[in-house]
Amino acid sequence: MHVILIGPQGSGKGTQSERIRSQLNLTSIATGELFRSAIKDGTELGKQIQLIYDRGELIPDHLTVALVEERIANLAREQERGSPLVGALYDGFPRTYGQADALDRLLADRGEAVTSVIAIDVPRETLMRRLAGRRVCAVCGRVYNVDFDPPTIDAVCDTCRGPVLQRADDTQEAVGKRLDLYELETAPLVERYAEEGILTRVDGDRVIDSVTDAIVAAIQERIPVVATRGR
Ligand SMILES: [Zn+2]
């Protein structure tokens, strides 16, 4: 089973991804983590990625896809050896139409397909409050939120008494720009998967447990569809 999780920063995607992986026995295929581990392992791909990072450029699709392909092959090998993993949860991938095409091809080569795509919906005002309300202790790095989880004394860290500040990329303006970019990049992908009939939109503006339950239910609902495709 191949599940794609889509959601903007502040939607709780990271938390949900962890919970869903452990509940459904899925391995994580997250591009950020793939890049870091390739660099750490010093693989040929890792060296290429390091060079691109050093130049401050974006990792091109073909390298990202090559890493994903490697992980899918690893997963298949682990499953053959009796691993209890039942599939993969994709996080941060695909990001573009080209990457989505590549993933479809990779899976088709194995007689498989994307099982379901979950989009976590959170109203923009809520995302703005969650992200622009973020404050971080300059000394110990503890994270606060002025609306939901403020320090006891204004702007003073509960843990270490250090100054609690807003980072430059958490200002209203910076957060707004990131959310705009997200919309621009992912809206066409969401539309694509909706047309393919494999998209479920989940309301992410609720308590964490309810969101997890809704996502798990949506994923389980799609599993019989794969079986009838005769894979
Ligand atoms: Zn602190």
C-alpha cells in the first residue's frame, strides 16, 4: 500500500505521519530524511546532493526520484524477508506534477499504484495563528505559542529564563509567503489525485486524535479498491 500525506506547515502533518505509520505499519518515505541519510551514508547520490546543497540550489527531480526508487526497492526486499511493514507513507513527496508522474511509473513497473492520498485541510487563519504565534527560546530552543502555550512570564523561558523571541521566518509576512507557495505548488497535485478518485480531504482543525482516526479510516476504506485491481 502506498499512501501520500499532503498538508501545509502547521497542519500537524509531521505528528500525524508518525502516528499513522505506527498504527498501520508503514515505512516513511520523506524526502528531507532521504536527503540527510544519503549525505550521511556518503552514497554516490548523497555526494551529488551535498554538492547541490553547497551551491544553495534545489535538489532536481531526477535525484529525488532516484532516492525514492531506492527506498521502494528496499521496502520490497524487507517485505520478502518477512518484514511486517505493509507499505509506505510518503511525506513531502511528490511535490510536483513531474514527481507524481515518476512515482506512478515506478509503482506501475512493480504492478502497484498509489493507494490513497490524504490532504489535511486547516483554515488559513488557523495556520497563521499556529505559525505566526510561534516563539522560540534563544538559549535552549524551547518552542512556545503566544496563543496556545505561552511562557509563564511574558517573553521569558520557563526552562532556562532565556529570552523567548519570534524567528524571522515566523513573522506574519514570512508565514503568509510560505503558505502561498504551498498553495501554488500542491493545489494542482490535490486536483490530480481528486480526479483519479483516490483523494480524501480530512479536516485537520480538530483534536489530534480525531484527525488521526479520520486519516486511518480514509486509508482503510481504499484498501479493497487495490485488491480488486488485481495486483
Ligand atoms: Zn530556554
